[in-house]
Amino acid sequence: MKLSGHTFLITGGSSGIGLELSQTLIQKGNTVIICGRSSEKLEAAKKIAPQIITYQCDLSSPAECNDLVEKVRKNHPDLNVLINNAAIVNKIDFITNEDALQLAENEYATNLMAPLRLIKLFYKTLISNISPAIINITTGLIYAPRVIYPFYNSSKSALHSFTQTLRIHLKDEKIKVVEVMFPAVDTPWHEGTPPKIAISSKKAVDEMIKGLEKGKPEIRVGGAKLLHLVSRIAPAFALKKVNEIE
């Protein structure tokens, strides 16, 4: 995949991996649109990379997703690459937390239903342009879930499964369907306490870019490669080790 001359929409692009990816793609000569819940973070991202086009959107809201789609289709009909990067996580005790079900609904709405909704609604726009692609961001935790993330693991596992079936379903179309599995990455997502094994956003994005340029349909970044291998050979051991990470 030649990474220049495209129009990208990156969800969750105002910080962390999304912002790093946005800057990298702009440097390669692409138009980059991002969306996020926080207007303050979007403004901060704009200061870092003035070329970024921003839209505020709470992806957990179907109405706001619909509004985002209408605006982007109207203002950027040349959109040809959708990157579903946005995700939230709740570190809770599912049994004891009284708000667990409400938190679960919000997390699944953001991490799973929003990507599905955007793919469905943007498909006709994407496929009408040159070199269309759908890129879904997941995690190595699809192979071995962490107990502290009761909803995140399964929301990303579901997105992984959906991505595989979508790729097969669209195999005769010109659109590419790609999945990128990240390991722990040192971003604001960890709220100042990233695991010791976390890699930098730059390293994560650099590996992702290399995989895209090579045309890989599944890109396992850093430790996600090892976790994939170990989970196949010794799944119980992989699960144990993932839950011992500090």
C-alpha cells in the first residue's frame, strides 16, 4: 500500500497512537481527518499539526456518528481510508462495581459498534475512490485477555473476528481490509501508569506503517507477535504471563 495521496479518517486521533499516526501520514503527503470526544484535545492536536482536519464526535452515540458521517461525506468526498482507532477502557471489578453494566454498554458502543457503524455508513464513499481501505486497530490481548480489562478484551476480540469475516466477504472487491494488533503502548490511555513493557507511540506507528507498505492484511506490532505465537503453543501459559504484567 503506497502511503501518499490518500484522505484518511482516523478516529481517536487527538492523542496517543492516533495523533502520532496522523502526524506521520501528513508528513507522507496525505490529507488527515481526525475525530475525538474532547474539543480541548482536538484543539491541542491542531496546534501540534495545523494541517489536521478535526471533528468532535462521541462515537458511543449513534446520532453523533451519523452526524460525523454526513459532514465528512459532504466536505471530503475523496475519503478513501478509514482507520478505526478510538477505544476506551474501564479497569473495574465486574462483580462489585454497581455501574458495571452501564460502563460495559458504553465501552462496547465505542470499541465495537462505532467501527461497525462507520464501516457500514462510509462504505459507498470509500469504495467509490481510488485505493480504498478499512483499517481496524485491535490488540495482542485478543489472544490472551487481561483480567483488569473485563470489557476491552472482548470488544477487541469481537472486532478482530468481524474484521476477518469482512475481509473474506470483500475479497473480490478492490477495498483492502487490514487489522493492526498493538501491544502495550505508552499513551495517555494508560492514565500515567503504562506497563513496564510498553513501547513508544512512535515505535508502534513505525511498525504499523512498515506493515501497511508491505501490504500485510494482519499486522502484529512488537509484543503482539510473541503473544500470538505463545498463545498458539501454550495458551494457559500466555494467559498467565499476560496477567502477571506490571
